[in-house]
Amino acid sequence: MDIVELSRLQFAVTALYHFLFVPLTLGLSILLGIMETVYVMTGKPIWKQLVQFWGVLFGINFAMGVATGITMEFQFGTNWAYYSHYVGDVFGAPLAIEGLMAFFLEATFVGMFFFAWDKLSRIQHLIATWLLALGTNLSALWILIANGWMQYPIGAKFNADTMRMEVTDFMAVLFNPVAQAKFVHTVSAGYVCGSVFVLTISAMYLLQGRYKEFAKRSMTVAASFGLASALSVVVLGDESGYTAGQNQKMKIAAIEAMWQTEPAPASFTLVGLPDLAAHKTNYEITVPWVLGLIATRSSDQVVPGIDQLVDQAKGHIANGVLAYRTLQQVRAHPKDAVLRTQLEAHVGDLGYGLLLKRFRPDIENATADDIAKAAASTIPDVPVLFWSFRIMVAIGFWFIALFAVAFWFSAKRELDRHRAFLWAALLTFPLPWVAIELGWIVAEYGRQPWAVVGVLPTALGVSSTDASNVLFSLLGFVVFYSALLVADVYLLQKFIRLGPLETIDAPEDAT
């Protein structure tokens, strides 16, 4: 594996580890706010004990998320130095704001949440809890604004004098439609994760006959909030599909394994076997119109297939060669206004021209064969995206069904009477993380071969370092992160096994 593949693998491994903790932090922070709100409104001690018990599990997970997240940002300097140089003016701003605004906010109020129960009034502590939840969600917002710009780079422009991308409209970066869609979809998935976590552990207590009143109240909150969140994930996922259909057409085509453009509106493939050699999907079962309606929100706009998009990429690459050639002339004659005007006409495709760097160093002399190879490289891994998306969606619909049943039993006060349901809930425990990690794969792997879509190929963003250095640090990260994961699982199961205070099972009139 070369420096590019090793750098990608290292970032993928650390991101996947980190994303084991982030969604649960997002979900539990809101659930803690809801539970404490009920405590303040009712004054019943059992609700305070709910907040404190789930708060301990939140704190363990929060600490692990911080430990695994900090190291990720350093990789932009160590492994992705040219990426940081080329787009750092744009990408760095949201990350800096995240640290100054969101991280300090949540770091401050997490301390108040754990250590100020006896120093603040009920209302004051409730405010601190909700501010902790706000900081956690704001942290996700700014990270996803930065990531959204990588998916859809608007509000920035290439500067031929500095050879960098520079911000031209920060409001466009901030209100990037892809970033906004990713944010609401991602945090909703985190809320589902937190709700499943609470639901499954509570189901375990009911199966064991322990802490029944505690478990039933926890399940009631998780069922209500989880059902709303699971439904939101589907609706907001539709919005993500629409934004991708407008701005990342190759990702949509790869997710569908759709090689040829279909007449509008395109059908959605439920299942099938993508055949890369024949450019078709075997044994497919399709639903008419659905893809066209999701990706275009119309019945007359086509969803382009992979082959058509590759042909379009050839044109962009040829134009990018002109941009690259003109850029060299501008650098040699920086005051030539005519050359700058010519560059302006083609600079939008400069990133496509840079795709040729994988195949030859002298882009300006690229042949038709080189352009064809570069255009073919714009196709991401179709089978990985095809199956990752479908498994993720199937799990999402299972969550809706599970929470709907839990909500129904909660309304009828029958949560502890259906052991089959409790076992189904318990066995659901790992599925949120499976779905979330698959969603990350769809979003990030589907962006390849781009670090920033249409602007900077991934292969050009790496640092000029020896591959052995990256390999050594990768192995170190795997060992370190695995140790953290083991510690996290150990601590969580320890406190879950100990359970909340026995007084929670006091008679109803005492709670």
C-alpha cells in the first residue's frame, strides 16, 4: 500500500472508532435533558436517579469520544498536509469555531452536570444539562459544515496567486444545503442510537426482573423519543438523497448500481447483484419511480447513470487540462489580464484536470487514453455502496417498527409483559452502530476519488512523508484505540451490571 492508501486507511480507522462514541453522546445528551425536565416538573426522586444513572454512562462515552476525536484533527497536518494547505482557509474555519464555541461549551457544562447537583437549584442544573446537550449538538454542526463543504464546495474560489482555495462567501459555506441535510440526518441517527441504548438496557433489566420501575420509565422515554427520531431519520435521509442527487450524481448512481440512464422517473432497486464487468445489475427487484422522486423530486427529470457521468467527466477533464495549462502561463506572466480571463473561464474544472496526476505528471500533455482512465477513476466502489446503503436502510425501518411496538406497549403499560419483545429489543443493541458506520461509508467512501468534490483529488492531498511512518502510526492508533474501546466496554458493562440504586424499586407512592 502506498502513502495515499495508508493515509486513507488511517483516517478511516480513526474516524470509524471515533464514530462509535459520537452518536451515543448525541442521543444520551438529549435524553438526559428530557428525563431531568420530567424530574423538575414532577419532583419525583426516581427521575433524578434516572438522570444520574444514564449520566454516568454518558460521561464514560463522552470521555472516550473526546480522546478519540482530538487525534483526528492532527492528521490533517501530519498525513494530509497539502490538503490543509490547499483548502485550509475554508475547511479550518468551521473546525476552529467548533473548538471555541461548541467544545468549550460542552466541556464546561459536563463538569456542572456531574459535580453541581448540590450547588445548583433544580432549574439551574436543568439549564446546565440542556446547555450540555446544546454544546454536544453544536459540535456536530460545525464538524458537518466542514464535511459538507468537502461534499459540495460552495462559497470559495481558487486563487491563482496563492494556489489555494479561499473563502468568498462564508454564509454560503455556513448554510451549505448538503451540510444542513447531513447535520439533521446525522444527529437524528445519534438520537436513535441513544434511544436504542436506553431501550435495550432497560429491556435487559426487565428480563432479569430488576429495577422494574426504573426500566419502565426509561423505556417509555426511549420509545417516544426514539420513534420520533427514527421517523426523522427516514424523512431527513430523503433530503440527503435529494441534495446528493443534485450535487453528487455519481454517488447516487453508484449506490443504485445504475450504469445506464433510465427514462424518467428512475426506479429504485430493492436488491440485486451488481455486475461490474457487464455494467448491469443481475436478479434485481425494482420499485418504479422511487429513485427519480427522491433524487429529483420530479417525474420528468432523469437520474444519469454511471456510464453517462463518466462521459461527462471526460469533458470536464479535458477542460481541466486547459485550465492547468493556462494556470502555468498565468504563473509565468502574473500581470497578463488576458490569460487570467482565460483561466477564469476554465478554472471550475481544474480539479478534474488534477485527476490526471495519478496517471502522468505532465497533465498538459495528457492523451485521450489518459483522460479516459481519469474519467473511469471517478467511479467509486459500486458493490460496497450498493450493499452498505441497503443494509443501513433495512436497519432503519427495523428501528421504526421496534419503537412503534415499544410505544404501544408503553401506552398500554405492558412493557414488562411481552418477553419476546424484550428479547427483540435486547438483540437490537449493536444495530445502531452498524447502521451509522455504514452511513459513514456511504457518505465518505462514495465521495471518492475526491477529497473535495470537483476541487482536489484525494491522491493529491497527502503529505510528503514516508509510507512507513504512516504505517507505524496506523498500528499505534489501532492498538491505542482498541485499548480505549475495551476500557469503554468494560466500564459500561460494569455500571450497567451494578445498575441504579435499589431505592428505585420502592413502592409507587414513594416515587
